[in-house]
Amino acid sequence: MNERHYTVHELADLWNLSRDSIDRLVRKEPGVVVFRNPRRGHRTYRTIRIPHSVAERIYRRMQNP
């Protein structure tokens, strides 16, 4: 809880990738925090936060395919 959490937009800027690419990378990653705001009759909005340790794990995995 004390570590830095990134938004999808922040990681996209840091890694020079699109927001959609980051969203696909973190979608089912353990440790990613997803807040859902379901609204009856409307689409569900998601707020995603990626902890620093999870971002490092994803980045290492991308470097060593």
C-alpha cells in the first residue's frame, strides 16, 4: 500500500506504448487494483492502478520473451 501506483496513462507515457497496449498487459495481472463503478443502464467505468512492483514484473517479462 505504501508503494507508488501508476495509472495506465502514466505507464503508457513512461514505456512509450499506447494506453490500449498497457491495458491489455495489465488486464489479468495479479496485484493490479481495479475499481469498478457500475451504473445501472450505463457502461461500467474502471479505474486501474498498477503498483510499482507489478510494473517492474511486467517490464522484466517484456524484456526477456
